[in-house]
Amino acid sequence: MTEKDWIEVEDWQSDFFQGLAGRRKKAAFLLISIWTIVITLHLVAWGHWVILALTGVISIQLVRMLNSKPDEVQNQYDKPIAHYPIVSLLVAAKNEEAVVTNLVNQLCNLDYPVDRYEVWIIDDNSTDRTGKILDELSYYPQLKIAHRSSGATGGKSGALNQILPLTQGTIIGVFDADARINKDLLKKVVLLFEPEDIGAIQLRKSIVNSQVNFLTEGQKTEMALDSFYQQRRIACGGLGELRGNGQFVRRNALERAGGWNEETITDDLDLTIRLHLDNWKIGFCHDPQVGEEGVTRFVALWHQRNRWAEGGYQRYLDYWRLLLSQPMGLKKKLDLFTFLLVQYIIPTAAVPDILISITKHEPVLLSPLTVIIFMFSFFGMWRGLKNESPQTGNIELLLNTVSGTIYMAHWFLVIPAITARLAILPKTLKWVKTTHIGHDELELIERGSQT
């Protein structure tokens, strides 16, 4: 890279980490704008034509995705590996005594040359037995353990940034402490980095305790929906996205992006935007997958989804100028606009729309958009579940899709709530971890749910 290139990188990095400054004002402006637009569209005679036109644009984009054929990356798995790149696997673990032993045993027994990968487990000031358990597992030659002090800052991002300079890998993998992986994982993933423009790869996520209850079954469907559209977004020139657990990043891409952002609560979504702004591609790997525990109680689900929604908002609030000005390409920007509208704007706009419709005894103005979103979500769930379990019968598949659709309705509560909170309440960063219960406890719960 030339000196001029480095200067340009520093220029756009200087705008990246905007932190908390201005987020509340920008969120308030967005919320006021949404309500103003919805009210205006209800008052003018041509309001429904605007909605129909927008519905047409979104429908065209969604149809483009459905007609896109994902790359068959599995064909690369038959190729011999001429050179084994060094891979560094990182896990930030805080109070993970229930799962950390299983995690270390999996990561340290991969079918990959021992001298070509390293495993870094970061004990992030745990107050349980996590640190002691890790020290007892230090007999693995590729295992490296770091203990963070009580004064360490930055949450998960801070832990990863602290260790990154000590790692050797040209590819950096990040897992959550509850990850479940296959032994052949690395041999397959490293082949996907052969194209030089691939900056990162995200593994398909699955729920290992999906049989426990309605919520975990819904999370399984949600992951199937996500993986289905992730592949098609990438295939039609849109954005691949990182999902935290099971993400692999090319080292030089990560360093050009400035590492992990310590002023966001969803480091994966934030890094996704910065990689795309730097013109890297993010690929998606359907198989092998990474398993993780689904939350089993609604309160835990509510807090987790609020964190995801807030982090998703933060990336738009922080980087909107760069998203408009950087030459990412029309396809990526159209993809960004589509999913901003579908995931965030429409659920928020539904609140004033319903209130006005009830008050004025009028039809719901956004109903065409809502119907289109529902249809494509339903179809994506169906196809995603079918791709993961081809042997499933159509009746069972239909029931699972209907159940998943009911489950997904919680997002229409989460998004308006987090939009209002971001706009109204003062916000300080607070990293909240999901509690993991471990393999033995999961088996007991699953047995209990089947009796």
C-alpha cells in the first residue's frame, strides 16, 4: 500500500468512531421525521400513491434477491490446501464457567495443523470460575489465555482489541463462548478466503436447543430466514453481514478498518459497515455452521433483541454521511436502503399509522408495504427451513413457518420501543452478555420439554 493510500485510509477512519456524540439528536430527528411523513401522507390525497410506489420499488428489490442464485462455495471444499494460513481464533469470555470447557476442547481439537492456528480465550474479568478453568486447560499447545483486569474497558470489543496485536494469524476468527463447531471447520473456511477481495466470512448460525420451547423454535426459524436472505443479498450485489459468533475476518481488512469499535454495543454490525465502506466483500458459508444457545425466556429475548436493534441503529446514525458519500456502488446502497426501511422504518412508522387510522376511521396506510414484507418473510422462512432440513414434510414445514411468523411479530414491538428510547433517553454504553447454561443443562431441559 502506498503512502497516499494510507493517508486516504486515515481520512475515512477519522469519521468512523463518532461514538455517542450526536446519536440522541440524530435518533430524535429520525423519529420526528417518520411521524411527520406518516401524518403528512395521511393528510394529502396522493399519500397512498406514494406508498404504492415505494411498495413497488421494495418489491422489485426483493424479487431480485429471490431470483439470485447463491454461489456454490461447497465446490471449493474438494480442493487440496496448498498452503495452510495461520488462523487466530478469539473468544471473549465473561462468567462462562458452564460452557468454557466444552468450547476449549472443541477449538483445540480441530482438524488443522496445530502449529498453524492458535486459540486465544480472553477471561474478561470473570467473577465465577471461568479464569480458573481456563488455567487448568492450559496444557493445549495452541491455547493462549489472557486475563483482563477489573479496570479494563470496551466490553467485548475492548477485549478483542487488546489481544489482536499479540496474535499471529492472517485470518482472525471470533466465536461466542457457547459456540458449537465441527472439526473440519478451518479447512473449509480458509479456502473461502482465496479471492483477494473477500474481507470476511460469516458462518450460518443455528440454534442447538431449538426443541426447548416456542421461543427457541422461533429463533431457529429466524436464523433460517436470515441465512436464506443473507445468501441472496450477497448474490445480487448487496451486503453480506457479520453476526458475531462464527465470523472470520482477513487481518489486513480488520486493521485497515481500525479494529473493533469500542463505542458500539454490536461490534459485528459496526464492523460490517466499515468493511463495506473500504470495498471489501463479506461472504457467507452455509456449511459448516456454528451452533449457539437460544434464549429460553421472553425477558432474556427482549433484552437481547433490544441490544441488537440498538446496535443496528447505531451503525446508521454513526455512518450515514459516509454511506451516502462513499462510492460503495448502487447495488449495495439500494440493499442498505431496503433493509433500513424493512427492518427499522416500517415498524416505527406503523405506530403513528395505526393511531391515525383508528382516530380517523381510515384504512391503515402502510398496509401494502406490510403485506409485502410479510409475504417475503414467510417465503424466506419456508425456503430457509427447507434448505436446512430437506427431509421435513410440507405440513410440518408449514406449521413451523406459521409459528415462526408469529414469533417474529415481537420485532414490531422492539423496533418502535428502541427508536423512542434512543431519541428520548440519555444513553451510556452498557455491554450486556447473554447467560449460557452449557451442554449438560441443555440436555436436561430438552428431556424435560419432551416428557
